[in-house]
Amino acid sequence: MLKNTDKSILKLKVPPYSEEAEQAVLGSILIDKESMLKVSDLLIPDDFYFEKHQIIWEIMNQLYTLHKPIDILTISNALEEKQKIDQIGGIAYLAELSTSVPSASHVYSYGIMVKDKSTRRKMITAGDHIMGFGYSEETELNEDLEKAEKELFQISQTFLKDKFVSITDILSGRFEIFAELHDDPNSDVIRGVPSGFRTMDDMLGGFKPSDLCIIAARPSMGKTAFVLNIALSAAIKHKKRVGVFSLEMSKEQLVDRMICMTTQLDSWKLNKGKLEDNEFQKLGTGIDELMQASVFIDDTVGSSLPEVRAKARRLQMEHGLDMIIIDYLQLMTSGNAGLANNRVQEISEISRALKQLGRELNIPILCLSQLSRAVEARPGKIPMLSDLRDSGSIEQDADVVLMLFREEYYEPDTDRAGVTDIFIKKNRNGPVGRVELKWIAESMKFVDTDKRFDD
């Protein structure tokens, strides 16, 4: 015979819900149509535990969308047309709802209670799904982990939406920042993530949180080396945490390049084992320095947008994150099978989603991009915004567009050998123009020349 304690263990747990809160929300709307304005973007039918409340909310929302009155008569007529009046308990239940609350003034608080219970139910459902992923051994572990993360993230994203903020609240905070800059003798200090190149930082002010920066060039112009220089400067000199998604090169290749940049060793000699003894000592010193850098590399081939998003969120949660670098845009996939045959639309979706990811994580995202062959046919070969491959939305979504150009690549006898032009073609919050950097090919390093040309 079971003891009382055993019976309590066997007792089924009831999912969280509040019938009174659900009735209060619906009743508030029935007695004051303006209440719908306060909760229309907060709740969806699934947030209600009882099916009859889901049906009533759906009808209310339809009437609200059509700008029709919301009262017992209009709702009962709509329910009768859909032959659902009996499912909700008839017109008598609507009358009961209208008397369930004395005032509609607290409708938003009731809505929050309903949303809270709904979110907890979704957590329970997600937990059941995640448990199923754990028991299943038919799929790859990484795939199951990705699905588990997605389950939880979807819940966190649907709980509360951002609300409008009064300009007075924003202005007070902005004034404090500007006043601090005005009084600070070092007000020219970079407020974003520094690039490591003084002349470029003067124009950009560093890479700011939520910025999407597109770094574009034709092949062999040094795009990857350029962003690795930025990553190392941010991580070593400024103690920033940088995530690198390399879809083209392996993590070993990237680290070899970083070693050369840090030690200024010849990359060919390093990879051929031709280092002198004194150079080998520099290698050890450089590796020790790199060991202190918070740079995290993912070199998964063919990464999709959902994978990049999930890994970035996880990296920020586990280690913190100040900047993301993606090498490069055209090697990514959206993860949306419906766009597989429309590359222009797929690239548009990716660039838009990267901009949203930057805002969500509040970090700058540096994304490399290829330029079209139209550059090669143009006299002078100077890149333009229209040369961005596959989609015009790249230019639209980006806050900053940098384009690399080396005259030496096209004209080996030029008197500008070793000079790389960084064209700032778009800068949402600052000037555009050109910056000259010195390219040291042996160690794959860029050096500032202090030459800047404003448009």
C-alpha cells in the first residue's frame, strides 16, 4: 500500500496557468475597447491556456485589425459565423467575462501574468523536446545541441517585446555622454572597438556596437590579412574578445598568419622550416603573446546563418564578446531551403540578419565580401559600391563599407608598390574618403602611414 508521500510523488503536475488572469484580460477588453491597444502586441492565441479563451482572443484580434468595435454583440456574431459560439460557452460566457473585472486599468498587468504562465508552459514543452534530443542517438550531437539552443532561444525572444521610449529619457543619457566627451581632454579616444590604424580610426571612430561593417575587395587584395590585423590589435592591445568565423581558411592557417603578424617573421620561412635560431626565439615570444589574446575561431565549412547566430550567442554567454569577424559573406548559406535557388534574395536575407545579430548582441560585425568582376573592366580598377556582389541590400544594410585596393596588383611597376588603399565608401556616422596603409607581404601585416584623404 502506498504511503501519502508516495502518492504525492505520483500526482501529476498541472501546467502553469491562471484562469482568472485570462478572464481579466478578455473582460477588460470587453468593457474598454482601448485596452486592446495595451496588449495587442503582447499576447498571441497560444498564450491562453483554455481553448475557449484562445478562440475569443483570436476573434478580438481580427476585429481589432479590421478597426471594428469589440463588444459582446460583435464577438458573438463573429463566433456564430464561424460556428464556434457553443465552443466558448455561448453568449452567457461573454457576459460573465465582462463582469469578471471591475476596471480595465490593469489590463497590461493581467496580460503580463498570462504571458508569464504561457512562457513557463513553453519552457516545460521545450524541456520535453530537449530530453527527447538527449535520448535520441539517430542524429549528430551537434545537430541536437543546435536544436536544443533554438528551442530555448525562441522562448526568450517571444516573452517581452521592446516598447517605445520617450525622447526625454534618451536625451538625458546622450547629454551626459556628450558632456563627458566635452570635458575630457582625451575626447579623441576611440569609443568603439579600435581598428589599430590611427588614420582610419580618426574617420570611423572605431567599430561601434551594432554596426555592420562590410570589407570588400577582389581576390588577393588582402581582405583576410586586413581583418586579422584588426582582430589582433583589438584582442592584444585593447583586451577585446573577438570571434572569427572562417568559412574559407582553416583555423591553423589563420593562426599561422597571426603568428607572422605578431612576430614579423617571414611566412614562407615559417612554413618551410627555414627559420634561423634567433627567429625561432621570436616565434616562442610571439606565441606567448598570442596565448593572452581572447580570439576564438570557428572554421566550420559552409556555415549557415542559424549556426553562426547560435555560436555567436553561445560565445557571448560563455566568454563575452566584443566583435565578430566573418570571412566571408558569399560562402554563407541562409539555412532557408526556399531560397536555395535565389542567391540574390539569400544574400539579402543574410546581410539583413547579420545587422540584426549585431544589434541583438550589441557588438560590431565585420563581414568580408567579394566584389564583382566589373572592377576589372573599369579603367583604373578603383572599386565602387555597385561592385558589391549578389545583392544591393549589402550596401543598404551596412553602416560602414570599406574597400581594399592595391595598384601594385594590376601594375607591378607602379611607384606605389606596397601601398594598400582603404576606400571608406560608406560611413553612416562620419566622413568618407581614403586611407593609405603599408602592406608588408612577408609577414602579412598592414602598417599605418598616417595618410588620409577626405572626399
